[in-house]
Amino acid sequence: MATGQVKNNYEVTDKQVSKIETSSTKSTEDIANYIKDNFKTDGDKIRAVFYWTASNISYDVENMFAVNFNESKEDKINKALKNRKGVCINYAEVFNDIANKVGIESVVIEGYTKQNGFTDYISHAWCGAKIEGKWFVFDPTWGSGSISGGKFIKKINNYYFKADPSKIITSHMPFDYLWQFLNYPITNQEFYNNNFVINKTKPNFDFEAEIEKYNSLSY
């Protein structure tokens, strides 16, 4: 988990979402209802989704390599809400489910990540959400804190909130290039080689149109 920080301009939203009663956080539906009742704009709603998820779930260091392929999406969400712990897929599923329930188009993205110039050997999960007509990247796991000395240190990192796809691509590489949200996606080899220069000699990729096609096949 990287540790770069950016200024937080959402103090009011963060303070308000922190007031939610514990009894109202046992399901993503309850959390979503609180957010819809207290925030009007998609910008404030998605901030509330991110802040609640990153603040209330701690990274489960002991089980960071444990993978249960039989777990459903609902199982991953319920486990995180019950134990207030999880790994990246738990954070991502919780964020995604709340976002969808407050009326924001959101997806779970899986792929590779890179820290300090080196690609991690285990996969990672994060999210993309469409805010005011534009796609942004959200990583509630890396945004919740970092691991130091084998222990999770809770500290909200706003770099991973509403990240620009053209910037976050230097550390987050989706398995499916559709979720790069870029008109000139980079290749896996370019990612490995730290070559992030936009190459406009490539064919223009209309990812917005492709996402619409994807959504039409998903329902």
C-alpha cells in the first residue's frame, strides 16, 4: 500500500458520515439509505461511500493470502461488515455495493498493482465509479491505511479517492484494459516497463461505448 497523501476537501462530508449509528451499518442497504438521506450530490455521496468503507474496515493482514473461491459477493460483503476486517476484494465489494445502492454506476476491478517500480506478484481489487459523466478510480483498500512491520496502520489516504485514470494507471493495471478508462490504453508490457507515456499513434479506444455494450450484456 502506497502512502502518498493529497489534501482533504471533504471534512464536512466525512464528519457527517461518521455520525451513522452502528446499528445502521449492518447491511449495505442501511448504509446506502443513510447516505441518500444525508447527501444530495453524487460527489458527496461517493465521498461518503469511500470514507465509510475506508474508515470502518481494517485490513486483515493475517488472511491477506487466503483466497476462498467459493465465497459469493454477498459472503464477502457480509463478512467485512460483521468482522470490520477484510482484504482488497472485501473493501471493493462493500464500496461497489453501497455505491450502486445510492444510485452511482460502479464496478469492481481486478488486476495488478505496482509499488516502488515493482509489480506485485498477487492480484488486487479496486473500483471504478462514474461521477457527473466521468469515470474515476477508487481504491478503498490502499485508501484505508498501510502495512508496517506486519501490522495494519489505519490512516485515510485521499490519493486513492476519485483518482484520475491517467495517473493511477502507474500503479493500478486492470486485467481487462476496458477498466483503464483510457482512450489509449497501455499494454501489460508497457506497465511492466514503467512506460506510461500516452501513445496516440494507437487506435482510439472508445471505452465509454464499450462499457455501454458490456452493461447491455450484463443484465
